[in-house]
Amino acid sequence: MDYTKDPRVDAYIDALPAWQQAICQQVRELVHAADPDVTETIKRTVQPYFVLHGNICALLAAKDHVNVFMYDGGIVPDPHNIITAGHSNKQPAPWPSVRARL
């Protein structure tokens, strides 16, 4: 897929262990595939964000998992309560560890 990559996001992903690189790259590809107008940037000093008329999601690698923070999760169907963690708010909520799910 063709999209403009932010070299700072590349650097963030490249510094991770291989299994986290794979997860982050897959999320990155999915986000850009969903809408070609999505842009990526770094916010909070080092954290990759995907933006289109506001924040869509952000990545944060931890020791044994990768958090995918979803913004406006309250406006999409969530029958299993994994995006909003069962809350009806629109605050960002991390998905459960995606390491074992991808």
C-alpha cells in the first residue's frame, strides 16, 4: 500500500523487537488501508499517532505487549466491549494485548 510514511514512526517501529515491529506495522497498514487520507505523526515526544480530522489511534509498545489506543471508540460498533472496555464514553482505550491475537 502506498502512503506517506513519517520517518519518526519508522524509527519508533525499527527500534522495537521483531514481534512488536510486526504488530505495529500491521496496525499501520490497516489504518492506512481504511482511509488513504490518514496521516501519521509523533506526539507525546515518541508515540506514533494516526490522524484524520483528529486522532484516530496511537501505538505504545510495552515490555510484553503493544497498546493500540483507539480514539472515538464510542462511535463504532463494539459488541464485545473491547474498544471502549464496556464504557459508553469516547475516551481512548487500549485494546487488550494484541500480541497473541495477530
